[in-house]
Amino acid sequence: MLATLVGGALSAGSANAFNCYIDADIDKIMGRTKNRPLVTGELSKTEALWFAWIIGFLSVAWLWIFANPLAAFLSLAAILFYVLVYTLLLKRRTPQNIVWGGAAGAMPVLIGWAAVTNSLSVAPWLLFLVIFLWTPPHYWPLSMRYKDDYSAAGVPMLPVVRSHRTVGIQIVLYSWALVVSSLLLIPAADMGWIYTVTAFATGIWFLVEATRLYNESKTSEPKSPMRLFHGSISYLTVLFIAVALDPILHFAL
């Protein structure tokens, strides 16, 4: 577990550093990112690029040595997808950027599973699907809040190029798909009552919050889109704690 956490932290840090290097020109425009070290001059672009390459290489090597080659390959794939596909190809070109870019954020569950089992079965792919479908209703409320920033930077986030009502509908649709995918794990991975109750309870809460945001967006600009953004982080945290605890308590009892 420790080896995987270290390797995963290095991998995520590398992808994020590459992202900051590539997006330094638009980070200085947006209020949310104007204090990043490349914008303030705390770090030079050369320093950031070296940092990104070094810890990216270390993440792959670390996981190869202390986990297994499959985990290392998935870590490399996550970095490449985030940098090449999301940051360079999608982010400034399509409002679907965060949808497909979410695949990079969903890779850690595959990396963790592979590190332990040296294989990939149905269960980790369902966990991957959960995070993939969670990403749009998690990130679009943030994009609503900072719509003007993204517009000024020329980044076509969905709230920039579509009406609030359209974004609200998309959030509700993805939220339903998310909750259904979380429930599919119950038969696929033989989950017990702890996960089952948690998935149903948190899923209902998520749908209520998504619907509330949609109702607000039908007639005007939502007053508190960040409520769903912050709540979605708690949702995913609680759901994955249940994923971890369920089998432990099942075997203990």
C-alpha cells in the first residue's frame, strides 16, 4: 500500500506539473490559478519541466520495482493521457474536455488494483467507471462558479458554451449514470451490506443535490454550484471508504 501511494503521488504530481507548464499562459488569466508558482515566478518553466520529467520517471520506476510492471505501465498511461489527450488535445478545443479527461483521474483505481493483484478484473473497471462518471457532475459546478475565468482564457468548458439549464440537465444525467454504476459493483464484486447501504444512501443524496442544482439553473444562474462540487468530494470519499471496509468487516464477522 505504501509503495503504491508513493508511486501514485509521484505520478499525479508529474501530470499536474506538466499541466501547469503547458497552461501557464492561461493560468495567469484566471483568478483561481493566478497564484500558481509558474505564474508568480516562484518557479521557472525550465524548473517545472525538469521536475515533471524527473518525478514522472521515478513514479514508473518505483511502481515497476516495488509493485509490478502492470501498475507501472498504467501509471505511465495515466500521465500520457492526462498530458497529451486532456491538456494538449481536448482542454482548449471541446466542451467534452472534462468528460474524456476524467479517464486520467479514474486510473488510480486500476493502478491500485494492479499493484495488489497483478491483474485487472471486472470490479476495478467498475470502480474506474464510477470515477469516470463522477468527474463531470463534480467539475461542471466548479466551471459554473468560474465561468468568466474560463471564458476569458478561451477554455470551452460546458458552462461557457451552453446555457445553465443545459449544464444542469447534463449534471443530472451523469449523476444517474454514476449512481447506477456504483450499484453495479454490488453483484459484480459480491459487496456486502455496508457498501450496499452506503451506495444507496449517498447515491440518493447525490441525486437530490444534482436535481437541486438543475432546478436552480432552469430559470437563473445557480446561487451555490460549489455546494455540489464540495459535496461530490465527500460522496466519493465515503463511497470508497465503504469499498475498503466492506470486505474487511465481512471477513472479520
